[in-house]
Amino acid sequence: MKIRKILALSCAMATFAFVSCDDDKTIGLPPTPPVPSMEVSIKSLTGSFEVIQGKTLTLVGVVNATDIPAGTVYTWTVDGVVQSSSDTVLNFSNPLPDEYTVTFSATGEYGTSIATEKIKVRGKYANGVFILNEGSISTEVGSLNHIDEDGDITASVGMEINGSDFGITSQHMFIGNGKVYIVSKATDAAHLRRVVVLDLETMHELADYTEDLNAANLGPCDNIAALSNEIFLAAQDGIYSFNTATKAVTKIKNGTVSMMRMHASKGKLFAVNNNYVKVFEQGKDTISAQIQFGAAIRSIAHSGDGNIYVAFANEIQKLNANDYSIMATSTLSTGTVASGAGWMSANQTISAKGDTIYFYSSTTSPINIYMHIFSQNKTSLIANVAPFLPYTINYGGVAISPKTGNVYVSTIGSYGAYMSENAITVIKFEKGAAPGANAIKHVEDYIGYTRFAAGIYLPENYE
């Protein structure tokens, strides 16, 4: 009996010793290394995932791995269709405006990793500049030209896209709600097409309200703006609202405004009449507010934060679009703001990008272009552009891009020879260059495209 107990105890101790030694060996081993992997993402060289139709957006597939195995295969797809690129770079382009799903994958020793981005292809006309043509009063209808950001010009956009242009004496246009609204003065049956609405990005015609306006016996109109489904039209005796859903035309009480561009902000429409800014709202038959200032207003513009810059000859005030209080006032240290009320078109004499405001002094020589820093009361002369124009008569005004500071001027050589002696001049400036003629980087003239230009319009002026 004693012998059995000793043997059992010896076996138990041997087993414990074996297990203990084995555990010691396990504890001393290094940790198991993680399984190698790759992470991928997609970047755009422009920093944006939007591109204009027909233009190229360069996309880069980024592979995040400590060591990329040899033989790794890269694949790009657009809406599930494999693309020709087998590298980490894809030059994406599509002729049709839409939203597209782009994927980038890396497949190799570590498995497959996939990244996805949505790419928005915007219509050709979303950016750039529009030049509206009145046409000759008795022989030509109005038309619209477009110059894109690469300098390519399209003449008579309406005819090219829709097979028809506009009415006699196309006087003014407005950009809003993703649409372009064009008003022509003609009212008689032989020259229809009074108000035409186009899609901003594609220029496809959305509506023609000629018959509705003629049925309401609305007289000639020379200014236009819009809020949602309501179009505001300025006639000689005041402003009328046209409801595109009910087709009702209403004259707005105390709605007389100057021939100056109107702007929409915070669901309201802001217009100018001498010393007043008038506020219009959808569905109301009288103005919502009338803000009086101590001097004649030269122009108004978006401030970039939803409010309105109000420009006078020598100063600019910032109007709160909610309660109509004056948020700040800035004084020009040099130059004067030209009037936006013209006899031939409603001009935009100031353009703004945040705290930076561009303006011009006159449409006759010298045509001085200025840059004003609102918060600093600091104004600098960029250049006198008159010496760079091929013709001397300004017809259609001057426009300055708030995004780039580039200047657009429409001129003619004479009224009789307007069809052959006309130009749209684009003046670009060297970034960071000192003011003066040496700042001009490039001047381009588009000859023969205008027919009495009725204004130059930039989509960014309405944002």
C-alpha cells in the first residue's frame, strides 16, 4: 500500500514539473506578428470631386502599407465598369452631367482593399462667363454667348442646345435656383419668347412663359429676378411678380426699382431704387422692407456669408439680410464705384469674395479696376484696362470675377459696324503681381461674337 502511494505521488510531481517547464517556454516566446494588410483611399489633384463635363479630373489611388508586395494589381471602375488604367492614377472624364461612383482597389499578397468616391460631373455652363446679346431692335433676336474657365467660347448657346434663341431686345438675365432667366422687351405676336428659363448647367430650355405674360397684358420688361417658383419682372411702372405654378401676374405695391441687378439671399430678393434697398418676398403683393440710405446706391452684391454689400461712390456698407441692420461700413481709400444703373443694361459694378471686393470706376477711359479689402478700409488700383481694348465704345459693361479677379469687357468700334467691330476682352492678372500694367498676364479678344451686348454675367456673382 505504501509503495502504491509513493508511485502515485512521484507521477503527479513529474507531471507538474513537465507542465511547468512547458509554460515557461511559452511565456518566453515573442508575440505573434500581425497579418500584413493594405489600406487604400482616393484623392483628387484639385482637392475637389467635381468636374465640368468633358474636362479631366485626375484621381490618385493612395496605398497605405509599410511594404507593398511586388505584383500588386490596381483596378479602377466607374459605375462598375473596369477602366483602362491599371496604375494608381485615373484621368476621369465624362461628357454627360451626372453623379458617378468610382472605385479603386489594390489586390495582392495581403488580399484586396477597396476605396470608393462619388464624382459629380457638372454641366459645361456651371462656371465661366455669360454675355447676353440684345440683338438689333428690328432685325435680330437676342442670344447668349459663354466662355468657359479654359477660354473656350460657345456662341448662341440657346440655338446650339435648343435650336432657338430669345426674343427681340433680350435685355437682362438672372441666375438662381440652378437656372438662367432671360427677359426680352418684345411683346407683339411676331416676336414672341419674352421670358425663357434655362437649366444653368446644361442650358436646356425648361420653360417659355411668353403666352402667359401676353395673356396678362404685361408691358415691356427690362429686368428680371426669381425666388423659387416666382419670377419678378421690372416694367416702367413698377415690379410685377409672376407665379409659374398658378400663372398669376401681380403688381407689387411700392415696387419701383432702378435699372440695376437684383440679388436673392435668405429667401428674399434685394433691389435698388436710388437711396433705397427694397426687399421682396415670394407670395407678397407689397414690399417686405425698404431700407433708406443717405446717398445714392451704385451697386449691390453678395457678401459671401448670406448678407448684402451696398456700394456708394466712396464707401461700402454691409447689410444684414435678416434684420436689415448695417453690420459694418468700409471707406474706399482711392477710386470711386461706377453706377450699376445703365441705359442699356443692368450692370454689376462690384463683385465680392468674402472680405475682398472688386469694382471699376467707369465704362469710359480710363476703366480703372480696383481691389478693396473691406475690413481694412484698404483700396488698391489693379490696372487701367482701357489701353488693352481693341475698340473704344463700351457696350455691355465690365465684369470682374470675384473668384479670380479676371476682368471681362465688351466693346464695339461703332454702332453701324457693330456686327464686325465687336470684342469680348478677357484680361487676366499675374497672381501676386504688383498693381499696374506689369501685372497683366494675358489679354484675349473674342472678335465678332456680340450683337449689342446687354451685360456680362458670372454665376459666382449670384452665389
